[in-house]
Amino acid sequence: MIYELFNPVTKTLVTHLRDQRRDAIRFRHTVAELTKQLVYEALKEFPLIEKEIIPWQGSGCFSTIDEENIVVVTVLRAGMPMLDSVMELLPSAVAGFLAMKRDETTHESKLYYDRLPDCKGKNILLVDPMVATGGSMNDAIDLIKTREPLKIIMLNIIGSPEGLERVHSAHPDIDIYIAQIDEKLDKNKYIIPGLGDAGDRAYNTPE
Ligand code: PRP
Ligand code: URA
């Protein structure tokens, strides 16, 4: 299923991201805030375990997400602020990294670095702000699935209808949580209205 967030705060933060006056540090902070909203929504029915902690009185077990069983996979570069944000909420989760670059002529994504941890039986949160053609997400999912995870959940900020449909039809088992579904792709496969190149916006690297 594809779940779009309709909270007014979410929509406000997406509008902030679209504003080209938003500088890189505030862009990354806003991406991080939106990521937290996506995590709350995506994990709202997630099972809890009981964990022994040291409370202020005596001893006892208390409810928590089993963080160690979660792997957060990001796609460099634009996914980095999202990874940091998830790890702030779930500090014992395990991080995984994929590096991909879209070829701006063919618009195909190319994997050039894979640093996935053990994914077998784990819950994977796959984070990337942009779903344009959906090629990067599909390639990432194809690879992660070869490592036998329990479940994959996608967290994204802006997607095109065609890119999301492409991912959903290739991987109907995956739940997609997204802050904003935009109108379409342009002839260069950029999202309209979108926000431009998320990696460039986040790290001050205009073409
Ligand atoms: C962006 C974005 C996605 C990809 C989406 O990365 O972060 O990974 O494009 O496009 P797709 O759905 O058509 O595959 P980009 O290749 O621009 O790299 P960057 O993060 O280094 O800027
Ligand atoms: N990658 C981006 O960062 N933005 C787009 O609109 C498309 C791909």
C-alpha cells in the first residue's frame, strides 16, 4: 500500500523544502523532521517487546520497539539526513548504505557501493527523499530482498505518481509511507513541482 501523510504540518514542511531560498542546513533539518513524522506513521502499529531496564525504583521490564531488529538502509547522498533522523529516534537500529547515481541521460540508477549489514529476518526501513522514476528504489529493494529480510518499509518525502506505481507494481508487498505525492515527471525525469535535486539541495552542490 502507498500511504500519503495529510497532516497540515507535513504539508507545511514539504512547502518549506520546495522553497529554493531554504539553505542546505535548514533543508537537511526539514528533511529530518519530515522523516520523524514518517517513522511515527509507519511504525504506529509496530509490535512492542518488553525489555529490562534500570528504572528509578527497583527493577522491571518496559515496552519498546526491538530496535536491534531494525535495519535502516539509506541511498547516498540525499538519503543521509533521513538515516540520521531515524537513528536519532531508534539509536540501536543498524545502518546500511547503498550508493547510487542516476545517469542523467538514460535516467537509470547505477549501484556503485553496497554496505548492507545482515538483513536476514530483520525489518528494513528504506529511506530516500525522492521517488522519481522509481528505478533507484526498485534496484535497492531487489538487492535487499536477496538478503532475506522479514519486511521492507519505504519512507520517502516526495514521489511522482508514475514512480510510485512502478515500485508498487514490482513490489506490492512493500508499504510506502510518503509525505507528498506530486503531479508528474518532466522530460528529464525530475519531479514536478518537486524541489529540484535533493542531493544538491542538501549538500550545496549545484550542477
Ligand atoms: C536522487 C534521489 C533518488 C533518485 C530518485 O538521487 O535521492 O535516489 O534520485 O530517482 P529515480 O526514482 O528516478 O531513481 P541522485 O541520483 O540524484 O543522487 P544524489 O542523492 O547523490 O543527488
Ligand atoms: N532526484 C531528485 O533529487 N529530484 C528529482 O526530481 C528527481 C530525481
